[in-house]
Amino acid sequence: MRHLVSVLVENKFGVLARISTLFAARGLNINSLSVNETEDPTISQMTIVVNGEISILEQITKQLNKLVDVIKVINFKDTGYIEKELALIKINTPKSSRAELIKLASIFKGRIIDMTLDSITVEIAAEQEKINSFIKMVLPYGIKEIFSIGIIALNKNTSLKQRI
């Protein structure tokens, strides 16, 4: 089962290593991890996506809450949230297919960020399923390269002060 977890932490050296070690020690592979400072530069938010049993995730949540540098752990399944992923996709584009690919990118609300004689690079910020659908649509053209930053998420109804 897929789980999306937000961890508010003190913005200090070594925190990421300690947290990722907890997941590894319990046999959970982190599928996606995104970390950035919040509006308060002393606090960072980690968005972690894992697949696994809820019982193991509950154990990890309890252990995370015991770490000194952890401020709060939020399992997004319990809240309303917004999630996005950013992907850059470089696609083969012979001249004859260029217009089709530009139109397809537009339909998926993608943005052309680079174009060469033989490729187009599209930037898409969307839910993971939408990005996967776009990739399936452009697969016949030939994908040269894909890079994704992973999932980021925010609670719909709270601010940082309310989450702390």
C-alpha cells in the first residue's frame, strides 16, 4: 500500500540520514523523497512516499516522533492534501511529429522548455498518474531521458504554525 508522509524537522546537518536509516532498518524502500526549507528557515519539510504495510509505517512513525530533530510527523491519509510531481521528459521528435507532440504536451498542461533538431523537452508538474499517462502517450515516439524530482505535498487546510 502506498503511503505519503510529511515530516517536519529541524533544519540541521544529518537529520535526513537518520530518518532514511529508520525506513531502511524496517525494510521499507523510500520511493520518493523531497526535502526543502519551509517559510521558517530553521524548519524543513520532508515528503516521503513508501509502499508497505500500515503496521510497519506506524512503527516508523512512533520512532520518528522520538527523534530529537523531528518536530511532527503527518500521514497524509488522515488529511486533505495536494500533491504534485515535477518531471522533465526528453522525447525524440522528427520534424513530422513535432506539431503532434507540442499539442499533446499542451493537452497535459506540459510546457516545452527546450527544443533541438531531434528532440523536445517537456516539463510537467502534475499528479504522478497524469505524468505516467503522458509518458505512455509519448512512448511510441521514443523517450530519450526522464528525470523527476519526486512527489511534494501540502495539507490543504493548515499553515506551518498550525502543523507545529
